[in-house]
Amino acid sequence: MILTVTLNTALDLTYTVDALVRHESHRVSTVTERAGGKGLNVARVLAAVGAPVLATGLLGGRTGERVAELLDVPHDFAPIAGETRRTVVVADGDATGFWEPGPEVTPGEWELFVEHYHSLLPGKTAVALSGSVPRGLPADAYAVLVTAAREAGVPVVLDASGPAFAAALAAGPDVVKPNRDELAEYAPDLYLSVDAGVRMAADRLRKAGAGSVVASLGSRGLIVVDGDGAHKAVPPVISGNPTGAGDACVAALVRALHEGAPDGAEVARDAAALSAAAVLRPEAGDVDPADFARLRADVTVTAI
Amino acid sequence: MILTVTLNTALDLTYTVDALVRHESHRVSTVTERAGGKGLNVARVLAAVGAPVLATGLLGGRTGERVAELLDVPHDFAPIAGETRRTVVVADGDATGFWEPGPEVTPGEWELFVEHYHSLLPGKTAVALSGSVPRGLPADAYAVLVTAAREAGVPVVLDASGPAFAAALAAGPDVVKPNRDELAEYAPDLYLSVDAGVRMAADRLRKAGAGSVVASLGSRGLIVVDGDGAHKAVPPVISGNPTGAGDACVAALVRALHEGAPDGAEVARDAAALSAAAVLRPEAGDVDPADFARLRADVTVTAI
């Protein structure tokens, strides 16, 4: 069974209004509530393609209870005293977003979560660590979680950015999944519009500790760099909602670890196809397995 | 003890942002959560001036539980299955508001609330019915609550508008508190900028069934029309936040019923002073008793 970790969960609200006018009042015509956070999207995609998954992370207060109620995959979260954050997107044809800062996690709560995570690792086949970290967590939060997984013999995909990501590289995550902007932080001197630049940037992350690097490049597809070389996967041209495509990519990567001994070319194909299948669905964290199967055949994979 | 009724409770959220820009994303710097709804403001003002109060109404879901947690006055709500609505105000110097439509209340839930309300009436000294009604309630919802209170010998203040207010007048609420716009619905032919027009409009509401009519006219003060005549109360010139001033007015009116046999001139003085004290505080539902005492002496009351 795969374990997904979402430290910065959210209650995602979408408000439909006729037209947002600054400094006016609006009657919201429809409200959509959804369990949010990148790791929860990963968990939902895994469940959609039939992979066994358990979601964990931090939840607090009534908003946290609401997130748990709305979540339709098996889960086992650790509690915090603060209220889980909300995000509000006002939709009037285009989107205006408001992100709450979220709770401050206490050192004691973090310690309890790490214990909880340790207790969940035995018997797991792979772990996905996704998204930003809430306030109050130590700089080495992801490093601690990567180390614990490795010590338990469970391979890890890490999809994060900023200082928490940087600090976790030395702990040796099996797979990391930077997008182009995240890769650029490690390669300000490289030209990432060409594949050779991406490969060189990925090699830096591998030197820093990552096992494989999967660079997600949006509609350009993705490049997998591992010990055997590099493969590029390009999906067919599609249009849709790219939000959550990166999480679907992570779902493919952690599923590959779950199935064991993944071949770079096949991983690249699955990840590109599952990302593309996510783009076809309006809601992040949703995929149709039939789209995935069909797109898999349409992805072009080349060794680079 | 006074009973306040809030059928359309809310979780009021205020988001502080630097500047709202349509179709952009915003990091919210501070989030304020508050138990919202006009009747809850009335209850809070009563508690602030030391009057014994119990708040009731409808609450549902995790949002309803959060409202109950945040409410700092004694309360005894009836449950509904739907999620209590949220309101979001984005503050960037001025306010942009988003009002969720709120839950649909089922006939069975309404029946249970009416039973609950009946059980709370014995021993109560006065009832305040405040604000809009949620979807799903019958047109005579307030009429039913007014009638029940009268049958139990408990006097009622009704502060509402629209069809639910219109339908409740014939049930004979002891006091109603229309503002100028609400009064205008009953007096499209009268000139409400002069006191004589307000008095004539108030007489129409009395003929329709209301005992006393207290017309709240913002900075112009208020006019109390009862069986003994009419009194006008004008507060000193103050500036502040007028949101919730009407609820403070209702608090004064229901407190007067609680204390028994109110004299029109004294009611007018208290109501104008308590409304003005609410304007001085930034948050709706809050008053400083010292402001109330001081302003009471500064209100000018005249028989008109």
C-alpha cells in the first residue's frame, strides 16, 4: 500500500458569482467544497487508477474535520490544535483566489506526527511527500520524513520546493519531481528550454542526493533522469485544466515505486499519460482510467 | 431571561489582503472568524450590558459547530443536516463581500426547531427574532414564532424584512424595528425624510398588527411610535462602524420588554444610546457599557 503525506491540507472552496466587482457585495450562486492539498490529489488519482493508498498528514479544528468528511480515500491523519486553512476561489469565468495562511504547527504536534508517520511506514510499498509545509515546522521536516522512510526500506517520491526541499535532498529521496521553475532554482546558469539544459540541471539534483529526477515541463512533457540515463516523454496535444497534472505525475511515479524496479522509459510513459489524463478532467485529483490507458499508447518516449 | 433567535446563522470570515485584484491570487495576511447573524449580535450586546440572554436558532455541519465554538454567550441551537453558511469579506481598505447561499432547511428540521423553541419559551421574559430566513422555511415562519411567544405570554421584538416580516405582522409582534428602506415598502406614497411621514408609515404597521414600531433612521436617530404617541431620540454626532447598530437597537428594545412596562421616551433614549455605543466599536455585536451610560445622557428625546 502507498502512503501519501499532505502536511498543508486545506478546505478548497469555489464560489460561483456572476462577476466579481471590487468593493461590492456578491451573492454566491453555488459553493463547491473539496478536500485540498497536493498529497490528497495524489491519493485520489491513485485510488482512481486502482492503486491501494492511505492518505496521512495534519488536520485541525472543524475545518480539518470537514476535510476528512469530504475525502473519499482511506485516510489516517494526525491532529493539530489550529484550524486547517481554507482556500477560496471566486469563479466568474476566470478565477480570483484567496489563500488563508493556515495554522502554526507546534513542535509537540510535529513530534506526534513524526511518531504517527513512523507507525504507518511498516508494510508500505512507497511514500509520496507533496506540497508546502505549514508554519512552525522545522526546516528539516521533509528531510526527517525521507530519512525515516529510507530507514524503514520504503522508497520515497518528494514533490516540494524551497528550503524544505533543499534540506531534504541530502537525505536521499528516491525520486524528486521539480517543475521548470523549481529546477531553475538549482540552475540559474542553464538554458532549460532545451533538453540538454534540463538534463544538466537534473544531474545537479542527483549529485545533491536525489535518486531519479523527473522534470515536469508542462505541455512539453517530462524528462526522467536516473542512473541508467535520460528519457523524454511527450504526450499528444490536449487542452483542459492543468491544475493537478503535477500531482497525477507524482501518482504515476509513486505507483511505479510501489510496483518495484521501474524502467525509466516506462515510468516516463506512465507519468506523461497520467498527467495528460488529469488535464482532461476539470477537477484536480481526478482522472478517468480509460483516458490514462488510451493516452499511454499516444505518448512518445525517446532516450535522450 | 431573554431569548434571541437567529434562523440564518453564519460563520463570518474577514480576510485582510494588500489589494484585491480581480483574476489574481492573494495571500491572506490575517483571518478573522466570527459567529455571525443578526440575532447573535443582539445576544452579544445584551451580554455586554449585563442582561441575561440565551441564543437559539439553527446550526448545521462543521461550520455550525465552529459558530457554536466561537459564540461567547449561552446558547442552545437546534441542528440541521446542511452546512451553516459562510460569509467572506475581503478587506483591503474597503470591503468586498461574498455571501454563501446557505443550507436548505427541510420541513422536518423546521418542525423540530419549532418544538425546541416552544420548549425554551417558559420562563423567558422577552424574545428577539432577527434577520433573514434560510431557504426551505415556510412563508409564515416568523408568524409561527410570534404566535407561539404570545401564547406563552412572552413579548416579542421582530427585526426582519420581506415576505417573512409581512406575514408575521398579523400575528401581533409587540415591537417591530424597520429601518427606513423597510418602512418604505409599506409607504411608497409617504415622504420619509420628515418625521410626520415616518409616523404615518409606522401607524400603518401598527394597524397591520405590530404593537410598537421603532423606526431606525441611522444618524437621524430613531422614532418610537406606540399606543401613547410618538417619541424621537437623536444621539450626538459620532463616527464609526454602523454595521450592527440596528442589532444594538433591537437589544435595547428587547431589554426594555424584559424589564417590563417600558415608557416610550425611555425606550427611545436607551435604543438610540445603545445603537450609538455600537457604532463606536469596530466589530458588530460589541458595545462598551461605559459608552452606553455616557451616550444615554447625550441623547435628545422629544415627543413628536
